[in-house]
Amino acid sequence: MRNLSKKTKKTKKKVEEVEEISEEESSSEEEAPEEEVIEEEEEGQLTLMDLLTGGSGGASTPEARSIMFVGEVNEERAADLISALLVLSQTKDPDAERAEPIKLYVSTYGGSADEMFGIYDVVNFCKKFCDIETIGLGKVMSAGTLMLASGTKGKRKIGRHCRVMIHAVNGGQVGDIHNLQNELEQTVGLQDSYIQALSNETNMTKRQIQTLINRKVNVYLTAEEAIEKGLADEILE
């Protein structure tokens, strides 16, 4: 009886070991298809960079070289726009001297002056490599006016019913008198830079722009008036 009990115990252990091995094999087989599905999904996804650099027909096609900027001029949107401009401006056919034009559609109520100048500087840099065709739609206000005007001269368009608005730089600070004075100086400096940039890109002199701003109200322009002042070149037809 003692020998039989020992044998049965050994047999049970072997059976348990075999069951554990079979369970591990079955679980690994079940997990494998999930990994394959994940890999297939990852292969099927295209990133923004893929689309810009040729993952979807190439960045030389007109569709791939059109950018829509709609909404507030903030850090996130500015970063996306700057990245797209830099990539597209450097993407061209090997035999071409310059890259194909980039179309930049703008519709904004404005936003951060700092981000506006970041976009403005990059647009001017990219114009060395390709034309930037700006198109104002719906509303082009505040920081958006410089974005519209910064395009390649002769290739800046505006919708017939687009509203354009220019005003002074806005700023608000809370703190002790020394910091307030410092912030006021910075705000005045931003406005001077804004006026200088607009003067460089339009038909208006610094004095004319300053006169508009000195009204201390939002100055609205029709599409025709915007063309007269050199913010755009022609009506979008």
C-alpha cells in the first residue's frame, strides 16, 4: 500500500506539470494574434510627418502643400504651423531650384503677439525656399493681420466677405509698481515691432499705422480696404 500511494502521488504531480505546460502554451498562442493585430494597426497608421514628407502621395502635391490655420493664435497651433512650414519649404523635387508654393489659409480673431512673431519670422525664412500664398477667410483680426500680410507679395488673397481688424497690442499685469513699469515697456516694445512689421509688409507707413491705432478702438476694414492698404493683393475668386 505504501508503494502504491507513492506512485499515485508521483503520477498526480506529472499530470499537474503537464496541465501547467499545456496552459502556458495555450495562453501564449492566444496572446500572439493580439500582438500581430497591434503591429498591423501600427503599420496602417500615418503620422503628420508621413503625410508632409511623402507617406501619402508626396508633399509636392497641391493638396499636401495647403495649410489651414483656423482659431486662436496660441502656442499649440503656432507650433503645428511652424513645423509644417519648415518641412514643406524644404521638400522639393531634386531638379527644382525652389520648392512648390505653400498655401496658407488664415481665419482667426487673433491671439498671442509672441506666437504671431514666431510665425512671422518662420514665414520670412521659408520664403527663401518657396512662395507662401496667404489667403484670408472669414475673419483676419489682430495677430492674424500680420500673418496675412506676411505672404509673398503679389500672392496674398482675401475672401470678398472677410473682415479685417487692426488694433493696439493688449496687455494686462498685476504686481508692484516696478514690475508694472517693466511690463509696460515690454508692451510698448511689442507694439513698435508690430507697427514696423506691418509697415514692411504693406503700403502703409509707420505714421499711418500709428494713426489707426491711436483711435483707441478696433479698426475694421473691408476686403477692398485691406487691399488698398497693402494687407492683401487681390480678392479670392
